[in-house]
Amino acid sequence: MVEITLQPVQIGTQSEDTEGRLAFADGKLVAVLVRLSAELHGANGLAGQWCVEAGFGACATDVLSVWFDSLEAARGWIAEQLSMSR
């Protein structure tokens, strides 16, 4: 089973979306997650959601195309992506 860890980090996005997590699978960086701010995303209902800012390998995706209600949901998506790539 893959160990997925999420390390808190501030991201220099040049916007209000600065709260982030570095997602590691067995010690390898697989994604950078960012939490969408109320200032920028409140009107479209995405405030507070987590999204993939950058993904690598099996977690590669278009920027802001995958959203999660929680970090646990993001962790589950990462695990699923990794299991499908094996």
C-alpha cells in the first residue's frame, strides 16, 4: 500500500490562493494542492475546495480541473490515480 503524506506549504500563486499541500507518495512528490480562496472563488461556489495546482506522473492533470471537498478526498484521488498507473 502506498503511503500518501500531505505537507503544508504556502504557495506563491500571486493571488489569494496561497494555502497549499505538497502531496508525496512513498516519499516522491506527486502533486501540489491549493485551497481555493473565498475572495477569488466564492462567487462560483468553489471557495474552500482543494484542487491540483500541479500533478506529476499518474497525477498529472490540467490546472484547476480536479477539485476536492477535503484533503481526505484528495488523498483518495491520489491513491486511485497511482493504483490505475500500475
